Amino acid sequence: MIKNNTETVIENNKVTYKRYFDVPADLLFEVWSRSEHLTEWWGPDGFTLTINSLDFSNGGIWDFVMHGPDGHNYKNKIQFLDINQPYSITYKHIGDGEGDADVDFQSKILFESAGEGTNLIMEQLFSSKAELERVNEKYGAIEGGKQHVGNLAKYLDKIK
């Protein structure tokens, strides 16, 4: 795994981001699961986050708004499908919670201990290759994913 750089692999309808972090898996898992951390790093460059509610449990819903650098607010809802602390988090992005499921995909976040650090593997699975391409074209999803992992790295550097 690469330290200080995010490896991105695109295969058909799946995008996988991989990066090594010099922090234990417990801490990496924590910053993915607690509001006080998520509001500090979640999203691509220039975005901020408002959390309306966060039920971090199997079946729980996370309702949040991403505020873009363009001034637009992007409503989001995520349903947690499987949480296996501190090894993995699987969730489904279920649109904006108001009937607009324009962005619909499933993510699996894996936290693999590696020496004194952790390998992070973030997989995003779309319904088809065409759907991945549409979301990437409309929202810059792949570059946004790279920035997302990069912002996580910057945040971890501040708190470790």
C-alpha cells in the first residue's frame, strides 16, 4: 500500500481507493464513525459538512448536507448495512432522502492493520459501468474520492 498517496483502481462498475496511514486501525475507524471527526474532513476539497443526524449502527441512517465551494448544498443520506468494528464499514448511499436517488452506490471501507499503521481500502460499487461513468461525469466522483481520502490524511496528521 502507498503512504502519502492514494492508489485508485477502476474496474468496470467499481472504484477502489487504497492508502496506508501511520495510525492504528482503531483510530482510523473512529474518524469514520463519529460526528466530531466527520465534520472535520468528510468530502472533497472545499466542502464542509453539516450532520443532521447520525445513527452509526447496522441499519442506521446518516443524514447530512455537504456544502460545496460553489455555494450549493448537497443533501445526502447513507444507510449503514454492516459495521464490524474496527475492521469494516459497509453502507449504501440512498440519495438525498427526499426522493432523489441521483447518486446511488454502495461503499465498503476496510481497515487492515499493517505493522504499526493501517491500510485503508475504500470500494465504491455502482449498479453498472454506465452509472459509474454518469456519476463521474456529473459530479467528478473519482477525483472527489481521491480528494476525500486526501482530506482524511490531512485531518489525521492534525490529530495524531
